[in-house]
Amino acid sequence: MRRFLLHALLFGLLALAGIAGYIWHYRAYVPAPRITNNISLNAKLRMLKQRRGQPIHLLALGSSMTLNNLSSRAVLEAFHDSSYLNMGAWGTDLAQSFELAEDIVPLVRPSVVLMVTNLGDFSANAERYVVDSTRMANYLVKWSEADAYLHARDAGYYLRQMELNAVRMNDAGNYERLVFDPWGGVQLNVPKDRIDQERFDKRPPRLDELSEEQYRALERLAAYLERRHVRFILIQSPYRQGVRSVTVEADVAAHKRRVWTILAAHGHRFDDGTDALWADSLFCDYGHLNAQGAYLFTRHALAE
């Protein structure tokens, strides 16, 4: 029996040593604490936590349209202000953006909130994550980083995401690129021979596939920022030229009219990036721009 216990202890120590060695090998890719089930948002929350106490006059919220299509360089050039943070994260719709704004704006106290959207952000069919305001507030204000990992224990998640991060952070042509610039932006540069044809050929959702709840959420967000005297600039992201058709143009036009009406009622600004044609060579798929496209689009949208 004693020999069996010694062998069990030895094997246990070897297993722990193996796990420790694995974690040490991938230590540069350990993901942020799992505050939400959105790994890109978790990384942004950690960036915000690290920036606490520093001025953030310009705050960007939204989905991958904000994360990837809003060029940090063009924003800094337009506003002549480097106190900027892009909190855009994969899959964030307008309802989630409103919830995030309620949590983040009082902490950051920005003077301007920027957001880039397209019709997909208003889709009724997309899978979304749940925003736990209490959990986020605890992480940003109360918990240390170590406390956060203790409150978000999930060994399988961290091990899996470490492996994925090793790809996301080293492969510059990956669609899930998660190497942020100093302001939180991620510009995509997927090589032409690696473009996913299914993503490239995707069509925008039809008007009848959009959610009334998302328009109501935009109304709540616009009203909230007006009450807090925060200037809100929403930018309509373009689709590649090869996707545009009579049907798409009609749906986009109807959507823009509705968005403009909501924003104008609260004194906010709507910038239209679809008022120009954008060559397919500037895109990584139907709606995500590459680095050059993001810079040209953002500069165009903020030219006023």
C-alpha cells in the first residue's frame, strides 16, 4: 500500500510538472481572466483596467466593425488627441454596447464615444454573449488580476485559449488576430491567397432580418450619452464593391435613414462610409477592411 501511494504521488507530481511546463511554455499567450465568454472583450477589459486613472477622452465601443475597421492612426489624426481607447470586441451588438456604455462611461468619463456598425450588428440571428455588469464592475474596480483568475476558474478554457492565442498573436494573416495596437485597434491583413471565399462572398442581412430590439438599444444608448453630455459619433461601415447590388443598396439606405433619425433626435452625429465605393482589394471579407482600407475609410468618415 505504501509503495502504491508513493507511485501515485510520483505520478501526480510528474503530471503537475508537465502542466506547469506547458503553461510556462505558453505563458506569453495566457488569456485575460474569463469575465465574459468573449475572449476579445476580456482582453479589452484587461486593457481598460490597466489604463485606469489615465485620461480617455475618446472611447470606441462596438463589434469587430469597431475593432477592425476603425483605424487608430486615422482617429488620432482627426482628433489630435492620443487619449483614446478602442473597446470594440467580436460580436457585440447594440444592446450589449449600451450595457457596456452604462458600465464603462461613468468610469472613463469620455467626451466622445465612437462606434462603427453595419447591418450585421443589428441582426436578429447572430449569436451574442451575456454582459454581467456586476462581474465586470468587480473586475475593473475591486478585484486584482489574481483575484479575477480565482473568480473565473476554468482550466480547460485557459489551456485551450493559450493554444489559440499562440496562433492569433503570431499569424499576421489570421482573421482572429488579437494583437492590439497601443489604443486597442486590430487591423486585419489577410493575404489574398488565404482569404476565406465563403466569408468574402457573404451577403449582408436583409432588412427583414434586422432586430427591432437593436434599434431600441441604439435609441437607449443615444439618450444615455446625451444625458451624460457625451458626444456620440456612429459611422456606417461599407461593404466591398462586389457585394453591393440594388437590393443591398435599398436595404442599407433604409437602415441608414432609421439610424440617422435616432441619432439626430439626440443631437448626435452619423457619418456614412457607404457614400463612396470601396474596392474589393481593401477588404478581407465582405465587410471587414484590411489595414489600408480601415485607414482610408476612417479618414474619409471623420473628414468633417
